[in-house]
Amino acid sequence: MVRKGFVVLIIIGLIVSMYFGVKDFQMQTSAEGVLLTLDYTSVKEYAKETGLSIEETLMMAKKANITHISLSEMRLRVKENDLESFADQEAEISAYLGKDVASLKYSDIEWTKLISFDRLKVDNYYLISKDESRINQIAVSATEKYGRDKINIISDDQNFILEIVVDPGMSINGLGFDSKEIDLIESLGLKVIPRPLNATFNGAQLDNYMRYIEELFNAEVIIFAGDNGVVGNRIRNSDNLISQTAQNLYPYNKNGMIYGYVEMTTITGDKELARRLKYEMARVHSIGKDEWDKRYNTYDTDQIKVGEVIERYALAVNDRSINVLYLRLFDKGLDFNESYFNNLNEKLANQGYNLGSISTIPTRDNLPKIASILLFIGLGGALAILFLNVFENQVKIAVGLLVLGSIASIALTVSGYQNLINQLGAFLSAIIFPSLGIIWGYIKTKGYQEGLKQSLISFTKAISVSLIGGLYVHAFLASASYMTSIEVFPMVKIALLAPLAVVAFMYIIQKDAIKGITEFMEMKIRVYHLAILGIGFVALLLIAMRSGNNPIIPVTSFEIKLRLFLQSNLTARPRFKEFAIGYPLLIVAGAFLNSKFSKVAIILGTIGLSNLVNTFAHLHKPVRMAMFTTINGIIAGVVVGLIGYIIIKKGIDLWRVNFE
């Protein structure tokens, strides 16, 4: 009777998790806009390499339905006490620090006479050209960024010098946006996504600069660039003005630009800005310049590599709710790049996305406190059942632990520690439910009869219980910070491997915990025991080293091709540890349960169930995609498992005929 009460608590928690899962599904399917933007620096480099004009290249992009161009500031900054080289395509301009100008004055260079020693400062910046209009254009943009009191023009009608006055503690980074580049982009009917560089601002300067960018571009999205972090991030001894930057952006400024948060990269202050904006932002996927050149844009680039890029971008949108795709050009002909853009557009359109539109990431606030409490009590019911499988007759202790855990969860939740409760709940759910799935399906099934039919029944039980765990994990964690990947599920590898340890422990103790442990400690160790232990250890080590976004052991070329094939032909790619390892092991081991190796196979096969739950811990993945991934993994895993069963069954039959 008590066990049934625990099950009721689990069901109540399941109803809560399903309610919020459905709400998340509805919310996530309501925002399906994707914006494609082409990096303008890539365009300039491409034009220089091919001899084509920038205008021709931009026209090709527009023809291929690229709607936005990401434009960075004109770069000018000091790095390691020296001025980085300054390049300007419009005019011959030289850039110097004041200390360099002071040295040149002794070389009797004509233009240096325009700058007297009295006004020369070693930290000032000086841009020199004979093109007056170009110097004036740069002065306008630099003035908007640093203020009129910091920008001066010195000339003798032949040489024109732009002086940027640098006060102590001030950091110069960039010259603002090039008006000629803006005019060219907009004249072709393309929209600009500004990529400003952070510098040393006071509050008034920051507001003025953000207002200038907003009025200059009327842009939908802003993506910050550079090593100094988002605009407003502290530089040297300056104030941290990120909160002020947030006030200039959407949603605080209802007509303001949406912050474009670049995933899988780090720009200082990006997470703080996201929190300040309450996670109302767009997520950007970009293939960084170094990776682009080393992995994709190589001398042997062909349609296969282009296909990889398209699948990568499509996966980012489909699997991680990416709103903006940041594109670069291949060093190939215009037709090659046009085909690439068209194929990417077609792929996304076929998946039902609205191209050229943008919206913020669909998220929700934390669970209501009562929901967190009900989920945690339901989890307590599952933990109590697991406890009774170890200590069968200790019902009172199980009930006592459940009551204490429930009281603690209520106290912590109402005291402001709800996030801690949610993290702990998700972590325990990822361990407990896969373990219960194996216990219910394989270890404690009464009257288990070896064979394929019983194996499939047990597999279904194990999957069902694990899926409940996945829904619990999603409900615990599905808040804005996790959905945007600002926070990630902690201790993923432990949660992935811990159920295997629980299942191994259950096999050791069998029905009596003390007796089982004693017998295990007194067991005679044989060579095949050590062999099985070694194989299991190596398998677990490989699983741990292969998990995560940046595994220690890289993915093989065969797996990359297999993944591409699955991504191209399925709504969601099933996870390798499920359909190729975990599920087949469970199906085959369940069919041959009396085999010496069945227990080891079931222990290792538990990785498929823990990986299923782990899928729902990737909160950037829409809940519908998590379900599709799970369903495809189950179907593929059953197919692989049946093939494995047939091969092993045939092998056993042949052995008996020929050798017994």
C-alpha cells in the first residue's frame, strides 16, 4: 500500500512536468523566425582575393536571399604597447601613436611639423592622409564614439591629420562605423547588423553612442565584437556600465535593438548582459574565422563540405533554437557561394522557418514554487522506491526520509533557494529514474522468462520509467537561464555514469543488501571476472571521454558521415550512445539473461537510459526536438538490437550444431 502511495506521488510530479512540457512546446513553436547575416569583413577579403568588387559580391548575396550584412567598426587599437596596423581601402592613411610621431619629428618628415611638441602626447592617436574628405568622414564617426572634445583635425591643405586625444586611463578601440560602407550596403537594399567595439565610456558617452548606432542603422539586432567585451564592460579602471547598455536595448527600450548572444564563444560581459536583459535576446551561431579556414574553407572544399556546413547551421536552428546564422564566404566563385546560400535557405524553408524575420528566444521564468515542491516530492517517492529495493523491509525509514526531504525542499524553496532545489532535483532525477527503469524491467521482474519477447517487454518498461525522469529533468531546469545556455546542467558526466553504478550495486546485493555485499567481498576472483571488469572500465572511460560538446576523444570521420546522414534524413538525429550502444545491449542481454555476460551488458546498456534523460537536460533543445530525438533513438535502437539478437542467435545455433 505504501509503495502505491509513492507511485501516486511520482504520478503527481509527472502531471506537473507534462503540464510545463506542453506549455514549453506551445511557446517554442510560436517563434520560428531565422535571420541570415553575412560577415562584411569576409566580403572584403573575398573581393580582395578574387579581384571582384565588393558591390558584385553583395549583389550575389542579395540574389541568394541573404537579407543582412554584419558590419564591424573601423579597427584601431593598441596591442602590447604598439598600434595594430590600420588599413583603409578608400584612401592611403597612416596611423601612429604619439610616441612614434615624436620619433619621426627628428627625421624631418614634412607632416610632423604640423604637430608641435607642446600639443603632442605620447598616448594620442594620429591618422595622416592627403585625402581630406576621407579624414573628415572618419572624424565624424570617431566623434560620435569618443565625443567632440577628443577629436581634432590638423591640416596645411596638403596633409590632413586626425588627432584622437587620449586621457589617462582611457582606452581607444575602433573608429566607429564607415559611412561609405553603410551607404553601399543600404543602397543595395540590404540591412546592417552593427558590430560595435567596446571602449572606455562614461555614462553619457555610452548612451550617446548606443543612440547613435540605433539611429544610424535602425537595426533589428546588435552583435558585439572585440576583445574588450560587450559595450559597457569594464576596461581597466572604468566603471562597469553593462546595466546601462541593457537599458538601451530591447526589451527595456521597446523600439531598441535585440541583443545577439553568440553561442559557444566568450566575449567578456555577455552573460551579465543576458541576465540584465532577463534573457530576452537572440541566439547567434557563428563558425569562427579560425575554424572556418581550417575545417571548411580549404583548398579542397567541395559540395560535401558545403553540405556539412548547411547541416551544421540547420542543426543549430532546429536543435538549439538559434535565431541568427552568421555566415562567411567560401574562397570559390560567386556561383559556388550563391548555390551554398540558396541551398541553406531552401533547407531552412523546408523545415518551416520564416527567413528574414527575427524574434527573441522563447523562454519562461522559473517554475512556480509550488510546482518545484510537487516535483521534488514526486522525486522523493521515486527515491523511496529505490531505497526499498535496497532495504526491502525498511518502509518506515523510507517514509521518514520522504517526509524529511519534502520538508527540506519546502523550506529551501520558500527561503529563496529554489534554483538549488531545481538543480538538485534534476541531478537526482537523472540518476534515480534510469536506475529504477533497469530494476523494474530486468532485475526485479518476477517470473522472467528468457527470450526476445520478454526482453522487449522489459526494454519498454525501462524506457517508460526513464522517460518520466527526462520529463522531470526538463521541468526542473526549463527556465530562461538554461534555455539560453547561460547556465548548463551541472555534473553531466556524473549524472550520465551514476546509474550504471547503481545498477551494478543492485546486482551485487540482489535481495539482501548486507548479505549481498558480504558475498561479493568474499567472492573468488577469476580471470574472466578481471577481463569483464577491465572491458567495463575501458568502456565507461571511453563513454566519459566521448561525452560533451568538446570531447577528449574526437568524433571519427565515419561517425561524422553517419551523423550527417541521420541529420539529413530524420527530423532529429538519435544519439549514438542510445541507438548504437545502450538499447541494443539491453535488448540482446534481456533475450539471453542467463548468460554470464548478460549482467555486464545490462549495466553498460544503462548508458542508453541515462543518455535519454540527459537529452532533456539540454534545455537549449526545444522540447519537441528532445522528444523526436528520443523516439528516433528508440526506433533505431530496437532495429539495431534485433539485428544483434538475430546474429547472436544464429551464432549460438551454429555453435551447438557443430561443437556440442
